Amino acid sequence: MKIIIPSKYEGQTIEEMFKSLQLPKKELHLLRMSKEITLNNEPCTLRSHVSEGDILHVPVLNETSQYVSSYRLAEVKYEDEYFAIVVKPKGVKTHPNDLQEANTLMNHAIYTINSDYVEPVHRLDQETVGLLLVAKHPIAKKILDRMLEDRQITRTYKAQVDSLLPLKPQTIDMPIGKDKFHPNKRRVSPTGQRAVTHILESHMLDEHTAEVELKLDTGRTHQIRVHLAEIGHPVVGDPLYNNSKLRQLKLHSYKIEFEHPFKDEFVSITLEN
């Protein structure tokens, strides 16, 4: 992986740079032991200092993705040498449950993106449309995972919900666990994992439907759908939590934003309806 050092890491050692990016200790140790790191085509160590514009090469950690190619193109909204942001269509799973599956977004992504390593940083429900961030290098994946965990990656959603009035901005902080009576459902449960959803704003589409903009702090399965149903405003077209007979879930991941870890730029990608 090639990194052209941005100004924000000027004067740091390579180790300091990766520590500031919260690269896990295991990967940091592998880099420390590696003899293949170069800075401006010269061998170096993690103690070497970097300047803006320097070219750092770090080795591939011998990890490849095992997805079967679908021979179908994924829609790519952003791509560089570190990651891509792709569109997940309605009804398509994020990734296969076993290596024989060949019709998920990751199968399309491995065919479309020129990399042996393509892995999702987060996931979307099968019926949810929208933007998904995928890493193209194991080190980028570890860094993006930590950024997501530390809420440095903002994922914004839009949902149409049953409502007679706009929903007020609020934070829904309710743990979510499995529904023991329905294997495909989740529910609010005191023994579940913490789940936090922020309702940012809302406006009426018609007399029975409001459009809501939401942001996630956590990424539990069906989180938005469970939380909105719990407060009495289930997502329109939801067959699990709104008794919809049509699979027309009105929920989409429409914006991803974050500071690029390897460049002096802010990534902001939007997907409108």
C-alpha cells in the first residue's frame, strides 16, 4: 500500500503516524518486524520521520478476500487506493453467509474493484438501499474499523415512517437483542447490546407519513427499524416490524462522511433517493 504523506503527519515517525491512526498492536508489530517498508524507495523502520509528500510503501499482510466473483458490476460512488464507497441495492445482502454464495454486494464488489482484498467496514440490512464503505487493504480496514468504533465515521440515513406529526429531534438509547420467538427479528431488550440512534430532523410527506433523517452511533442488526417501531413510528414497508405485506422498506443509507485517514481531505458522499 502506497501512502503519500499528507501535511497532518509532518515530522512524525511512521510509528507515531500509525499510532495516531489507532492501528492495532498486532498489525503495528508486523510492520515493526517487516523488512519491506520503504520511504521514498529507501528501506526504513517505523522510527523514521516523514515529511509532507514523502512516499511510504507498506507491505501487503498476505490477506485476500475469498468472495466468488459475481461478474456483475457494483455501483461505485468513491474509490481510491485505500477504500471505496459502493451502493447496495434493495434485496441484496451485504456479504455471503458461506463462500458458495455469489449474488451479494461483496461478490459484485470483488468483480468491480481492482483489488484482491475487498471487505465491508459496516453492514446494511438486506432490504436497505444505500452507501456502504469497503476497505481495499487490511491495514486500511483495521484503521477504518477503529474510526467507526470511535464514531469518527458518520453514517446518515433517511426513513419514511408512520406518523401524523413530524418527529422531534431526539436520541433513542435502547439495547437491542435477539427475539427468542422469531429467529429473523430483533427487539429492545435489557439484556441486549447498547444501541444509539439519533433522530436529527423530520418533515411530513403526507398526512400519514413523515420522512426522518437519522444518524447511528452503533450498528446493531435492524437497529433503526427496531428503534423506530419501539417509539411508535415503524418504517413504511417493513415486513418484520410494521406488518407490511410488500417488501418495500423505505429506508436508505444516504450519506457517509469522515476525515480521510491518509489524505488531507474530508470525504462526504451522498446518495439521494
